[in-house]
Amino acid sequence: MHDEHPEVAADHLRAELVPKRFSGLRMAIDTALGGATIAVYDLVVTRLDTGAEVIRTAADTGDPHHLLGQIQLDLERTSVAGFLEEWRPV
């Protein structure tokens, strides 16, 4: 018997945290303000087949690794259309 699994977004998309690059001025301001004002990572979702970015957003709400975990879980559970409807910024 052939075991088919429903197609999910993770079959086509990948999510990762990408360190942001900052100018010297932004780093100086962040340091002066205590080092916690600038998001350190962007959350980036890319297509597996082309590497093209589908979503890029600042991972600046709470723990960026927790956000990544939520995104990865949704990639495993939902279709591409459902995932994009839920996560793509308007």
C-alpha cells in the first residue's frame, strides 16, 4: 500500500533566522540605549526550489527562536496557501 501524506508548506518552504546587518551609527545608538532596542534577527521564509524570499520580517516580538519554532510548526501542519494567509504581512 502506498503511504501518501498530505502536501504541507514545509514541502515547499523553509524558515530561518538571519542576523541583521547594522550600520555603525545604529550599533552606537543601540549600545547607548542598553543594547536591547534593535531586533537582532530577521525571520526569513524562502522557497526550497529557488531560494527566493517569500517573507522577511523583523523577529522583534519576544524570543526570536520561539517565533521560528511557531513558524516551523505551521509549515509542517498547513498548506502553502494556508501558511501564507496566516503569516504574510498585509
